[in-house]
Amino acid sequence: MEDLMLRRNPTRDHPLLGLTVLVVEDSRFASDAMRLMCLRSGARIRRADCLCSARKHLKVYRPSIVAIDLGLPDGSGLELIRDLSAARPRVNVLLGMSGDTNLLNNALEAGADGFLNKPLENLGYFQQTVLTHLGVNPQAASLRAIEDRGVEPDLIAYQDDISHAAELLQEQRDESSLAYATQFLRSIAKSAGDTSLEKAAKSLSKATAQGYVPNSIIRDLLSLLKKRMAQKAAF
């Protein structure tokens, strides 16, 4: 297992040098944002796209930091947060992630040290959050002042998410699978700043909450997703 202690000392340019971050995230676009932020911070990154994959990973590796999306295909990220919070030895930093800020308290009550709001697009916000929960003063003399700059994830990753969302909508068989497809759609649209798709996903979410989803909503969403997929060649 990986040593919990830092193997290399952080530098002014790479304040998270020596740390390994496990990102449990189903969106490729959000994962790419995390990859860029970890890369620019000096941290190594590993990714799991569901609870099952994360648990298998944790049997082999011991990351320094675990960041867990709260909406995953095989369950709630809160389950894994509870387990990791109670585990001994405990990971250094345990973070919940979601585009729904109302879930912040849920993550903290489950045992998370902190919370990352989606979209994940600001390097300074990411570094500040991690360093604070590591007990490091981000403005310490040995570290460079936190940079307030953004990252730009690969749009091809967003296309992959769009394709996956279309598959989820076409294959959904029950309320549970439709609820996950709806949540996934809202999450990726918000992360990418795709306001049209986010609005359509909210309409689906509202209909799902009311217990009746007209076929027209699914049909219109699939049409919008197909238009997004047709734009792939432009990237």
C-alpha cells in the first residue's frame, strides 16, 4: 500500500507534491478537470468511476486524499465516505463532491472533512480546500500563493459523457435507473456550462420527482444529446 506520509516535499510551484488523490467520479469531463488540477499541483491521481471500482482500488492502494462524487451509478458516495471516515488508518483528507450545494451537510455528517462544489474549474479553490484540510497554511512562506486560475478539461471527455448519458436514457428500465440518468445529465451539463442541456435535465428532474415522465421529455432530451454528439467532429 502507498505510504500515507509525503514521499517528496511540496514546492512553491507544486504544493501537493508527494500526495496521491483517488477521485471517485463517473463523469469523464469532471475527472479530467481533477486530473489537470492534480497535475498542476504536483499530486498523482487515480480514478474510480463507481463504488465497486473504488473499493477494489482501496484494497490495493492507500491514497492520501479521496474525493468522492455523491451520485454514482451503483449507489451514493455517502456510503463510501462513511466507510472511509470510520476506517483505521484513515486517509488524510476525505472530500465529498457535488454540483448540488444542498448536499454539503450530508457529506460532512457522513464524515467528510470538506466539500468540493462542481463545476471543478478553479485551481486555487481546489488547492485551498485540500491544503486547509491537510492542516497546511496555504500562504505559508514555503509555498507559492494560491493561484486563482481556471482549468479547461478536454471537450472530448464531455462528448464521452454525452454519449453515455444518451445510452442511459435509452436503456433506463425503472425509476432508479431514470433517477441516476437524470442526476448524471444535470451534473455533466453544469460542469460543462451547457445551459441548454442543464435546463432540459432540470425539466426531466422535475417530472421524475412528480412521478410521471412524458415520453416527449425523453424524446426532446435525446434529440438534444444527438445534436451534441454531432458536434464532436468540430473538436
